[in-house]
Amino acid sequence: MSLFIKQDENRSKLQQEIAAELQEKLRKKAAAADQPDGVEDSQYIKGTKTTSSLAWVWALIALFAFGAVIFLIIRSL
């Protein structure tokens, strides 16, 4: 702690002003980081629907379709 205070005493006025500006920028940046993804409001979500409980069925259909395409490619060789 004493080294930090001693460093403060040797700073010029310009160095102190620059250090104060940088600290203020860091405080503002930290305050902005509290918001998720930089979003200030959630209006972009308005009107959207959540995933239904049958989403696994679509995933299963896609998996079978992908498997069928691979099977047909291998079969044609």
C-alpha cells in the first residue's frame, strides 16, 4: 500500500488526469457489462414463441433424413 501512495506522489498533474480519465472509462465499461449482450431492452423478443415440447420430433426427423441420404449415397457407389 505504501508503494502505491508513493507512486501517486511522484505523478505529474497530466499523469493524474490521464489516470482519472482511464479509471472513469473503466467504471463506465464495467457498468455497461452488467447488461446481457449490451441489450438495453428486450423488445426484440416481443412476438416470438418458445420452442415447443415436440422439438425432439423434428430433430429425430432430421436425423433420419440425414441417415437416409447417407445410406443412398453409400448404396449408389
